[in-house]
Amino acid sequence: MSSHRKYDFKHLHYVGQDGKLIPELQRAQEEDGYIKPEKIREIHERYGIPLSHIFGVATFYSQFRLDPVGKNIIRVCHGTACHVAGAKEITRSLEDILEIKSGGTTEDRLFTLETVSCLGCCSLAPVIMINDDTYGNLKPGDLKKIIKDYRKREAAEVAQK
Amino acid sequence: MKIIVGLGTCGIAAGAEETYRELLGKLGDANGRIALEKTGCIGMCYREPLVEVRRDDGRCEHYGNVTKDRVARLLDEVVQNGEAIDDWLVWTSDRTGSETAYLDRQQRIVLRNCGTINPEKIEDYLAAGGYDALKKVLSDADPEAVINLVIESGLRGRGGAGFLTGMKWRFTRLAQGDRKFVICNADEGDPGAFMDRSVLEGDPHAVLEGMAIAGFAIGANDGYIYVRAEYPKAIERLTIAIAEAEERGLLGTNILGTGFDFHVKLKEGAGAFVCGEETALIASIEGKRGMPRVRPPFPATKGLWENPTNINNVETFANVPWIVAHGPEAYNCLGTRNSKGTKVFAMAGKIRRGGLVEVPMGISIAEIVHEICGGIKDDKKFKAVQLGGPSGGCIPAELQDTLIDYESINKTGAIMGSGGLVVMDETTCMVDVARFFLDFTQRESCGKCTFCRVGTKRMLEVLTRITESEGREGDIELLERLADLVKNNSLCGLGQTAPNPVLTTIKYFRSEYEAHINNKKCPAHSCQALLTYTITDACNGCMVCGRACPSGAITGEKKQMHVIDQSKCIQCDECYRACRFHAIERV
């Protein structure tokens, strides 16, 4: 209760405080891969922002995830150029290869498959991004090998351990 | 001698980083004699990775598609022997090379430094005359004169709406408030637009300088750049640029000893298309849900934390230092009567040369598509261009002589938008394109206005059923009615323009809608549910398609031609993808 009363929107977000909420959520997500409920509570306690407001912001922006994700995030670009170059087939092939639906995570938590609006590499369409690596001019046939490489790398890492 | 590798996002995606590392490794023993540099994107995305060789006598050669395995030959022939590899040559300072036409027709103001300077070194920008405009403005110390100059240049907002930039500055200058803000809108969310990303990655200081000039003109000491989190490279380079500029006293407190302070902060967007709308963007910086509000009051009087705020887009700011340095006449002599200067277009889709082109306003669509971008890929037929992203519309090939300026484009029903230009050929289904954009706007609607939230959803449902062979008579009229309601009952640009792709495709491609609804056919052979699959005599009876078919519709003996039972076919496309002999036909 008391923390609610402390909440003074204008003061809190005025210059110098810089609208801390979104950067805080971004940091929480960077640390854990998604926003854990505890982190939301922490932000609430530190800044006195109502939980409902935090939750509202966290669910508004597509960047924020409230569920855990796989180790590798595959983002399939569905921008205009990629759409006309066959992004649908790319998503479908990936769904087949990974045996998940877009938005889902594989059982071994190795991959999460997402679609995004535009990655801004339109002249290389169709494009996917795996973590920070971009793959362009793809054909559905290329995907098996790309995924296999990631699986191999993971297996090598496990073996090393 | 200098070797310069283009390391924009598109170059990196094409393997430029491997090329750079390979060069770095191989040049190890030659260091001192040959300098290896990075640069941003020159705009020839279709020939990435690009490597420039700048010789000591000033001549330069650009080589295209220089992947890692081509580095050895490049070093051998070009660097060691001083010869040129003609097959790889895209452009030289003597105006030869395969892509000369691409660059020659362009007039590069915004992209003046992109692909020529190292964006991570302020020295490069300074050597190219960077920050001279800011110095001039600060030493003249006449903010009103700056505003007049920008008005006189005729520069209009490049984010889409096309409002006179100088006027916007004047409103903010005249607004009451002790604290004012400058915001750079770098939330480039239009699918198909990437010019802002390229400018931020290739020439971040130009944007910073433009912002500082704007800050001085309107009396603001704080600037924000609201940049998409999906552009990690742009964020990285901006961060470096801000630090470098501050170190040299070109940003921060007491700039160049004139007493003028201007601090720039980066704000990462969190993925919401609607935040490209200025009031939603402001809400997002304030840490709220990015939802637009009623205007007036406009941000110029009540913006960020209720203070007067001036918002311009990346390309607009990048124009400003050039205009100040060269004078308004040099700018307003380009373009048409009401649209001055140049515009950058992000070219993508079914064209031979995709990338960034900067052309003077007043050029025709046909010139851009055919002369600069080399026409349609694979000799297909040019069908339409989509201009302005989800808020824009499709302009058919018949209107390709339309001139590029704000008014002419608006007349077609499309908008200039931020300048994403996606080219479509005969295999693109226009109903599907409309459905694609509605799917986007429907997802990105913030939900504040009922007509935008629900109306776009209903429109999407109708479009989806048309593409899935379940279109009904009257659907076109229903779409038009819904479009009208959504347009007129939404608060912000997102809802007001969301129906544009539908309206323009109905206007110019009505027969395609009718073919989908009445004849259950997709003239572009793109909508899967409307396709008929047949097996041609190219079939050699390998039986792969039969095994791939999930509904048991394909039968045939080994080494005999197979047939598809149309009553069982579910148009899943599996056989088409499985066949290695192109024996499956989709009509």
C-alpha cells in the first residue's frame, strides 16, 4: 500500500529519472532471457510503480517475454520484401524441422521460433536471424543445415563439459 | 593504400565480417603500408559484401560480392599487382564498373558519407566537413536565422507526413516552457524500410549534428534518439558517436566554448510499431504504454513531460547540416515546386538491384525501378510498387510515370511514407499483399480506438477468407465500408491509414479480388488454397510425391506417371516441394 502512495508519476519520470521502467524491463530480460515475476516485483518495490502499470507495459511491447525461451532464438523476418520472397515457406519449414509452432520453444529448450515484422535487411530477403547472426537469401532447403550446425555446436559444448 | 569493408547490417548478413577478419589476418605482415578500414552501407545491398580499394593516387575501386574465399585473389591481383578484377568491379572513381548506372543517377545528400567514412571514427566525419555547420550556427548565434534558412530550403519531414521542418521548429521555439526537447524518431518500424538504419549505421554524426542544430534553433538543451532495439549495430555506433562528440566538445556542456549545452541520450524502443507516431513515442520515452493521444495540443507545445518538444525523423536531421553548410538554394533547386531536395528510398522486392537510392524529388517511379534498379528480376513482368509501408498503398505499373513528390503520390492513394519501396511482379498476389499489411496493422494496433482495434481485425478476416477460397459476394463492398469507418474513426495515423493498402489494391486490382471471390482463382498463382495441382509428363514415376502427400491424393506405379485425385487434394504444397523434376504444376 505504502509504495503505491509514494508513486508520483510526474516526479518519478521527470528528467534525470528518464522513464526508468522500460530500460529496467529490458535489463531484466537481458539477464534472464525473459522477465521473471520476481523482477517485476523488484521494480515495483524499488520505484513504487504499481504492478498493474508494470504488467501493462510489459505486455504492450512485443520485445518483452514473460515466459522462458530457448537458448537460441530464431527470428523469421515477415517484412514486406520477405513476405513476397517466401517468408511463409521459411516459417513452415522451420516449424517442420523443429517440430514446434511459431512462437514455441523446442522441448530440449535449444530453440525458440518467432516471427518479426522487419529486420531491415530487405534486399537479402528472405532473412532470418538466429540470436545476433543474420542469414539472408534463404531457401527452405538451406534451413536443415543451419539448424543442424547449431545442434552440432551444442553437442560439442555438452561433450566438452 | 586503403582497403575499406562495408560493415552495415546487410553487409554483415552477407558475410562482410568474415571478409574483414580474413583481410585483417592476411594483411598482418603488410601493416603500415595498407590500412584496413570499416565503413557503413553504400546502398548496394545486392552486391554485399563490398570492398573498396583506395589507391594512394586517389583512385578507388569498389568490388562486389567479396566473400571470405575471394580475399586471397583480391589481395593478389588488386593489391600486389595493382590490376583490377573486372568481373567483380561494381564501381570505380573513373565511372566504370557494372553498377555505375545505379550510383550515377543518384544525388547523395543524406547518404553523402554512407559507405565512404568510418562511422566509428569522428576524424573521418570531421575530415568530410562534419560539424562545420554546427560551428557556423553557433558562431552566428542567431537561432531565428537558422529556422528561416531551414524553411527557405523547403525541407519537409521525411518520416512520412511531410510537414515543413522549419515551421515545426518555429512552433517549438515560440512555445512557452523553460525546458524544451529535441527527439529523433529512429523507430523505423515500416516493414520494407531500412534507410534510417543505414544512415545511423553509416553516418551517425550527421544525425547528431542535425539534432544539435535543431536544439540551438529552438532553444532545447536535451535530445533523445528513440531507436529500435532491433537495430543493435545502429545503437552501438550511435553510442560510440555520442561519446566521441562529447569528448571533443561538440556535444554536451558548453559546446565549443559558446555556452550552448546539448545532451543526447539514447532510448531503445521495445518493439511497437505505433511508437513511430509522435505522441505514442513520447509516452514510450516516459515509460508508459506507447499509445497515442489526441492532438492538439501538439508536441510542439506539450510534448515530453509536458514540455515543448520537436520530433523529426533520422533522414530529416541528416539533411540539416548539409543545408546549413551549402545554403538553402543548393537544396531547394532540387525537386519539384512543393517537394524540395532529395529522398532516400529503400528498394526491395522483385528488382535486380535492391538497396538504398537517394534521388531528387520529381523523378518518376519508372526511372527508379527500371533505370536505377535495373528492372524486374528473372525477366518477370512489373506489376506494382508498394510505397509507404502499411500506411501506404500499391501503385500499379500503369501509373509508373507518376512523379515522386508528396502531392503526386498522395493522388494515387499511396503515401510517400518513410520511403520503403517494394517492387512486385506478376507472381505477387495483390489480395495477399493487402492481407499481409492488414495482418500487420491489426497486430500493431494499440487498441485504444475501437474502429482501429476491431475494424482492422474484421477486415483481416474478410481478406483471409478471400485468399482461402471462401470469399463471398459483397466482400469487396464490405471491405470498402469497413475501410471508411476505420479511416474516419481512428485517433492516429496508424488507424487512419491502415486501410490504404486494401483501398488501393481494390482500386487498381479489383479484377483480382473478383477472380478470388467469384472464380475461386488466384491470377498470380500465389494463394495456395486457390491452386490446382496437376502432374505433367515430366514425371518419371520416382514416387517421392506420393510419399510426401499427407492426404493420399497421389497414386501411380513406380516409373509410371502419377496422378492427383483432385477431390482428395488439400493444396498443402508438399508434393510441389518434394518433386525434384518440376513435374508438379500449380495453376
